[in-house]
Amino acid sequence: MAVRPPRPPRPPRPLIGVSTYLEAGTRWGVWELEAALLPAGYPRLVQRAGGLAAMLPPDAPEYAAAAVARLDGLVIAGGPDVDPARYGAERDPRTGPPAPARDAWELALLDAALAAELPVLGICRGMQLLNVALGGTLVQHLSGHAEALGVFGGHPVKPVPGTRYAGIVPEEAAVPTYHHQAVDRLGEALIPSAYAADGTVEAIELPPERGWALGVQWHPEMAEDLRLMRALIASAATASGERR
């Protein structure tokens, strides 16, 4: 009987950390407890694009660098409004309640990832927090970028030629949206890489010499297009191989 040769080992899948919520009073089955949770679209997007997803619930900021050192890439997920105090603004009445533990943890993750030149993708709140982490400010309320309470809308975004985002998605594309805040003053070194028809900045990025960092206002985890996440994972794989 012929002996089947061993299968070649599969190449390792990059480990992508995704920040999460920490919510009180969450119900499942017979339980109602505080829970670290994340909409399933985020890990599924990472998995479908070829990565391994690791949830990163809020922790003490001093542990962010140690967490980042174990990752190949980082996603800052969507979620609550960033506390305006983080960018020196008075609170607009339409701004949601603060999430101080999440703000502190995710800002520390971003600082550590940017210092280590770890590939970063910010989604909705994650894009806004990337801008704040680099000294930028936010528009606290705008209309027309959410369908209704708890319902994703959609609109086209147009890439800026010559940017990293345009290299990933070169055409104008319709995207799922649910946000009421946006970038106002850009943070240090950030450049806009996509716009909505009303002029709202829909994507931002750092120049190549500052590493792979991209933020988008919309929710790619609610769509079928894998190009953004595949680009992050390709960069993460390259960076991981260089570290090894």
C-alpha cells in the first residue's frame, strides 16, 4: 500500500486584533451579565480575508504595547462616540455618552501600533479615533450618513487618486454607513483618501513612510467586498515575515 506523502504545512494566518465593547446587562440564554462583545461581522471579515481574529476587550492602557507586540495587525472597531474632551472640544448635546475605558484602551493600542508600525485599519469610530490619536478633531454631528436608528444606510464614496485607498479600491463604490460624526481637522501627517458626495472625508491614511494605517467611515464588515481587509492582512503578513 502506497504511503501518502505528508501534506505541506499551511502558511500561518496573520493574527489580527480587533477592539471590542464592554457592555453591562447583556443577555444570552438565562444570563444577564457584563460582557465583552463584538458584532460577528468583524471577526468574520478577518477570517474571510485570510486572517485569524483575536478580540481585544478594554484593559489597562499600560498593557497595550504588550498586546500589540503579539499581533500582526490591528482593527479598531466601530462603536460609541469619542469623548470630545479627548480633542479639546465642548460636548455637543447630540454626542453620545462617553466610553472612557474604551477610549483610553483604544488610544493606547493605536499609539503602540503606530510606534511599532503595525498595520492598522480603523472602522467608523476607529477612523475617528485614529484622527484624534494624531491630534485631529471631529465634527460632532452631521446628517445623512445613517438610514435610521439601528439601520445601516449607504452612499457612494470616491477615492482620491494616488492614495493607498485608491490603490485598493480604485473606483467609486457604494458602502454601508452608520455614523453621525466625522473628521474635522486632520491629525498630524494624515491625508484624506476618499470623500462622500457632500464633501465629508470618508477615508484617511498615513503616507507610506509612516507605515500602513488607514481609516474608513463606513462598515466593511457589513458588505461583501474583502479588498480593504485583504490589503491589511497582506501588509500584516509581510510585516510578520520581516519580524520573524
